[in-house]
Amino acid sequence: MSSLTGKVWDIRRRAPKELFGRLEDIPPLAVQLLHNRGYGDEAAIREFLDGPLPPHDPYLLDGMDAAVARVAQALAQGERVYVYGDYDVDGVTGTALLLETFEMLGAAATPYIPERLTEGYGLNRDAIDAIGAQGPGLMVTVDCGIGGADEIARARSHGIDTIVTDHHLGDGADNGAVAVLNPNQPGGAYPFPGLSGVGVAYKLVQALAEEMPERLPYPEEFLDLVALGTVADMAPLRDENRTFVAEGLDALRQTRRRGLHALGEIARRPVSHVGAADISFGYAPRLNAAGRLARADLALQLLRASQSVEAESLAHELDNLNIERRRLTQLVMDAAAARIDPSEPLVFAIGDEFPLGVVGLAAGRLAEQTGLPAFVGAPVNGVVRGSARAPQGVMLADVLGTQADLLDAWGGHAQAAGFSVRPERVDALRDGLARELARAGVQAPAAPRLEADCRLYPRTVTWETYELTQQLGPFGAAHGEPCFVVENVAIDETRVVGSTHLALRFAELGADVEGIWFGEADMRQALPPGRRCDAAFRLNLRTFNGETRLQMLIDDIRHTAS
């Protein structure tokens, strides 16, 4: 049965009866939610509930011994250290983390973050020459560098050694760096491949702290940055990432970083109460807007701002950039959507008018809306540069790899990738991708789907249920926020909020529990008082005029079957 939005609901099957029997001391709802998230047996569930796992030994990362030794050499010889980071939140937070680490260790540290529009992702020849002009030393990359053999060789010609810290898929080939720290290197021994870029940089800091405890006594003070970058990069909140984010959120709520306080105020998400969702929807978009539309070093400056006036000015600048980012993203989405061929198993749109900084966002939204892989790009300096996003089940790296003979460059993650192609090869690339995806059986879903964890009785939509779910957080990638369904409840009252949102009350729920359906004010006519319906929702809290109430964040509604 489809809903008012046309979605088909998938409500997860109840966990095996015997699992509940072996875990009688644990609330059944917690067992169900963890089972839904891949914790399939008693041991896994108990391990999760025992608390976040301690971080893995940083020396399990191949190359860590060499990296620590080379940093120690740089410190002993007074060498200059260059930190070369990516322009997204993951890269910028990792850059800030390493800059502050090297400063604490007494090194002269200089950042370099490439311009997205003119330099593109990763190491580039001109940047290496600009760094080399400042003198020999040691360069440490953040969230990039795994495929930069040519640039690493060029850095060496300037007397600069390179340590690569990265998490993108590598082929294991020697790129000339003195050390490569990457949990995704083939044959590596590291037990968790899901680290973000800032997470890998933090492993280096952990190892340095073990060797130099008198100068780095508390590496945990950087977990505010690790949490920011990990959540923003949608790294899976499992294993030690869960530890980093859980402890990092605590650090964020107590952070002394004036820039984050200023950003939280302007986003109306105070840092003192920040959660993972606040990072995803409040902090990360504004920090990312700097690299998308202007200069990523604006975000770096905000993270390192020491004066309130500077912090507030940068926060306002990032907020304005984010407003413009939203406008441009919608323009690209509208233009790309108009070019969709319903007979093809992909969305493919290249536009001269597309701002390069938002093509990845547009591709992600289009993939989410259509259920198809989306490839969106724009010509820059004679080459078409694009971003690709895909739904679960489509391995973009593999798909792009089948077209390697047409591409100048490509790389990324399973569901997110980038590529560059010469303009005269664009049509051939589109055709080749369409053939490959069709051969793999990729097709648009018959209808968009909503996945829900389980049904709740109306009387259990309570503070106690909310508090239980929060004990299973933080929520994010690969550990999603619980979605519940309550069935056959009667609409008691509806009202429009802020011209676009719909507030609802249900007769069977407590009078202090209100639902809010964002952006769906037009649904009010379909939900008159007395009408019975099923609601899919997430639980949250709403504070207004000093009073905090339980709130249902409505994801969808369907009329109850008669």
C-alpha cells in the first residue's frame, strides 16, 4: 500500500524469537533496533551495549612506524612541516588537527588546501611547486594523496618528503611516500576500514602521543574535530568511529573553539547541545560551503579563530555562502532532472552553466530521488569534471572502472566518486555507463521506499522510548536513526506552521506529543480531523519558550486500510 507521498513502506521483520529469549534482560525494542542494524547475535548486541569500543592500536596501520620516525626526524632537525588537506569538512578538520598537533610539538607548520574550482581534488603540480618554493621539509597529506605518485615525486625534487594519510581506495602500488597510512590499502592489517580522513590523521596523532607523551599528553582534546569530520563525511558510525563520535560530541559540547560557538549560534544549533544530526544539517553544510563556492581556508580559519569578532564574521560569511549553495544546487537539480531519459538506468547531465562546487550535491539528491546512479558535471579549463552518486548496491568505483579508457581520472568511494573526461568523450562515456549499468540490471525502483524499524503501540510513543533509542546513538551512516510506525490512529488536529510545514496531533497519543511534517503543509486537506491513518516517524525533542516536549518527526503518512 502506497502512502500520501507515493512511497512503499518496508517495515522490518521481527528479530528471531530465540534472540529475544537469550536477551531477556535487555528491552526488546533495543534488541530489535540493533538486530536491524546488523548486530545479529547475542554477543554482538551485548558488546554494543557494553559501550563504544576502545580505539584500535594506531600501529596496526601499515606504515605507522615509518611515519612516526619521519615526524620525529623533522622535529629534531627543525624542518618545516606542510599539511596538505582536502577542501571538504573531513579534510579541513584533519588539517586543523594536524596543524595544532605539530604546533604543540614545536614544529613550524603551514597548511595548504587546494581550490576546488581551479585545482581540483588532491595533490597537483602547481601546488607542489608553490609549497616547494617555501623550502624543503616534510609534507603530510590529509584525506588525499593515495594516487599522487607523480606529485610526490615532484615534492621529493624540491627536497620534501611525504607522509600520506588517506582513506580512499588504494591499489597498493608504491607511490613514493616515506609512509602511507590508509586502512583501505590492499592486504593491510588494520581491523576497521571505515575511518574518515580526519580519523586516519587522528591515528597518526595517537601514535605520536604514545611516543611523545610529554608534548602531546591529551590527544583526546582533538576529538571535537574528529567527530565533525567523521559525521560530515558520512563515515559508518560503527566500531571505533562510534567511539570517536560519541566522545567527540561530548568534547564539542565543551569546546573552546570560538568559531564553532559562532557557527552554532547562526545555525540555531548551539554547540552546548550539539548532536550528530546538528553536524549533518547545521555545521557541515556551512563549513563545506566555503570549499564549494569560495575558499576552503575560510572554514579552516573559523576552526582556528582565536577572537570572537573574527569567529562571528567568518560564521556569517559561511552562512551566506550556504544560502547561495542551496540556491545553486536547486538550479542544477532542476536542469539535470529535465535531461533525464526514462529509458536509461542512470541520470547523466553535463552543463556549461553548472557551478562545479555543487554538482556532487545535485548528483546525491538526484540519486536519492530517482533511485538511479547520477553523474553530474561541468566543463572546467577544457576538461569536464564531474561527481557521481549511487544508491546502495551500486559500486561506483567498479562502474567507472569499466570506462577507464575514456576517463582522464576517476576515484572515490563505493557510492560517491569523482571523474574527469575530455568533452569529445562525454557522449561515449554516457553510452558506456548506460550499457554497463543495464548489463548489471540497474533500474529505477517502481516506487520510492521508506524503511521503518518496527511498529509501536500508541501508548509507547513516550519519553521512555525516546530515551531508550538515544542510548543506542549516536546515529548516522550505517547506523541510522530509528524510524517507527504507529497504525490506525485518528487525526485530532492539524495546523500549518511557517507556511510550509504541517503540525499534527493524534487522538490515541498523549496530548503533549505533537507531530511535525516538514514541507508538507499541502497534505492538510487529505488529513481531516477524524481520519484514520498510519504514521511513519522518528522521535525527537522540541524546546519552545523554555518547555521541552516529545515530538514526532513525520517521514510519511498513509490512510489506514479499510
